[in-house]
Amino acid sequence: MLFGFPIIHALIQYGIGFLILALIVRAIASWFRFDERFAIIRFLAYITDPFIKPVQRVVRSTVMVFDLSYFIAFFLLYILSILLIQALPVGW
């Protein structure tokens, strides 16, 4: 048990929470056009690209003024965490 939570539950919750935080930081960094030379920006791109790129392919195929791919990826990860945690057996 980790802080009263079973370990699988905590891994899912904190793992997806970290990805959501990385998405938020990368979205803010994209507004300010940070250079890819910064190691943290490269790390965030490496972590979040598997979630952002498929969403961007779908969203960019439609006519959009704003890039909503970060918001959509955030929403999908949040829904995924809810579904995974509810699918766990009791006591996991």
C-alpha cells in the first residue's frame, strides 16, 4: 500500500497525472515558442508527442482557428484514468 492506496491504483493515478501536467506545461511552452534546444522542452515533447500527434492529425484536418489538441489529449487522458481506475478489482 502506498499512502493508503493500493500500488496499481497509485501508479495509474500518478502516472496519468504526470502526463497531464506535462501536457499543460508543454501547451504553455508552445504559446511562448520556447526553443527545442532546451532539454526540458525536448523531454516534454518526447513524453507528450505520442498523445498529441494523433489528436493533431484529426483536429488539424478540420478547420480550427485555435489548436485544441492539447485540451483534447488532456480530456482523453483524464477519461482514460477514470476508466482504468474503475476497471480495477476492489483492493488493487
